[in-house]
Amino acid sequence: MVRPRATLTVVIVGFLCWANAPDLYADWQWVPTEDEIRKYRKSWNPFSHGPMLISSPDIQPKGQWYIRPLIFAQIGESSYGNKFAGFWNTNNGPVHLYSVQDPFIQSAYGVTDHLELVAQTALSSFWARQNGQVTTDTGLGDTSLIAKYRPIVQDPDSWVPSINWFNQIALPTSKWADTDKPPGGFSPIGRFPSTRFGEVSFTSGIAFRKNIEPFRWSGGVYYTYAAPGEQKGQTTYPGDLINTRLIFEHILSDKHGFGYQFEFVTLHGLTSRLDGKEVNAGQIHGFSVIGIEPGIQWRFGDTNFVGAAGVLFTLAGQNAINAFYPNFSIFYYWSKTGKVIMR
């Protein structure tokens, strides 16, 4: 069993190492130069919300901060079977799940022009029926701490994209607060990155973004390892997870930050673990699910507030819930210089 005090100690030590990473590797110089960053900052990149289901590969400027409240709901009344199939071949039940993160709160700060630190948590509610039995609960969700490092910034005069190295630890604050886990054992495809409720997990991934007026393309691949857990005195070993994202944005009005986007997401539960332990918890036979979210984004007048709304639909899957996910998000940006710069 992973104890809160030990986990928090690991988190603090890890983040101190991350915060000092630029100094430790100063001789390596695998960071964008000031000229490269200045060139990118002057290129086309209108102030707008951006994608809903991925953390921006381009990080915040040094000293800039944002806070983001997000409402993310899940409505699922059917499930994919043991064979990979489209949404038209789903079965009724056995789990009907209605849940909402009300709200999900995320905040981030640009430590340097190359490093961003992020923290996020949520208040979670659900109502579920499994095999005729109804359960419901509201309580604190899980909490994540994230470090994002950008070794390459996109060049507006070439095809070179921004590259981002993403690292996250998810803490089971829901478990510590005695919030019940929704039944079914499913990982929500819309959560980024998708991790299992009530588990300590570590995620690492690589993301990219490229702006080509009036379009923005971004995407990423993320691997999640869940630490061993404990249930009824037995050590549990859930399978690892792979998340992928591919996003297309079309900005129709630079002034109003208005545009639309399509976000393609996949989530795969593996039947193996990085530590080689045999999977004995969760969906031991693995699962897969593919989804798409159409959405719109806009800016609130001439302010530092930008918003977006969309609905994620699952298109196909295996051993997973078939659901749709309405969501709404707002960013508020602040900079100590007084001028907010788009990431």
C-alpha cells in the first residue's frame, strides 16, 4: 500500500530536481535560443483557448500564470464487448454511468521559457447502476502534479514543430478523502492523461505543435505506469495505459480567438506492466477505445479570458464503456509584466 506521506516526499524531491534541471544541464544547451523564442513569439499565434483534451505542447513564458476551471461530464449507457467494434455494435450495460467533474481545476506557471509546472485536481460526482445496483457519491477527485519541458520551439519559417516532454504524477487524493470509485473499472477517455481513479500513477510522454496560418496541429503519445496498490490485504497490479492525441484547429477570427477544432483521442489498457508483474487488477484482459471531439473556441471580448466547449464521442472500442462527454472550459491568463502572451 502506498502511504500519503511517502508519496508526497517522492513528489517534492522529484519536482525539486525538475526545477533545477536547466541549471544541471546548462552545458548541454538543448534548449531554444533567445532568438528562436523571439522569432516564434512574433509569428502567427492568435490568443485563443486551444484544444480541450491535451496540455499545450508550447509552454507559458517565464512569469506567466493561468487558472483553468473545466466542467467535464460523462454519460454512458452501453459497453463494447470482447471484440473490437464500432459504436453501432455496443451492448446495453452492464454499467450505466453518469459522472461529472464539477469543477476540474488546473493551474500552471512558467518557471522559465523552457519549463512549466502544473497542478490540477477536481471535485467529482457520479451516479451509476451496475447489474441493478445503484451507487452514487460526491467528493474530492485525484490530484496531479506535472512538469513540462520544451527542448525545441517551432520555427515559423520551416516545418520544425515545438516538441514537449511531459511528466506527471497522479496522487489518489480521492482515496485519501474516502471518495468512492465509480464501478466498472473504466478509465475515462476524456481525462488528460487518462488515469485510473484512486491510484498512484506516473505518466511520461512526448507532444508536438505546429502553427500554419490559419491552422494549428498538435498531438502526443503518453505512457502511464500505475504503482502497485492494495485491496483487502492483497497487492494489486493494474495494467499500464497508453494515451494518444491528434488535434486540428482552424482559427476563423484572430481578433476574437474564434475557431473550431477536431480532437482525435485513443486510450489503450495493456495486459502488461513496466515492472514485469502479472496484471491482477482492473481490466486484466486489456481494453481499447477511440473517440473524437468536435468543439469551438473563443475569446471573451478584449480580455484575458478564453473559453471552449465541445462533446467527445466514442467511435469504437473493446472491453470499454461507450459514452459521450460534454465539456466546457475557461482559461484566465495573468503575467507579472502586464502583457499576456499566447503559449
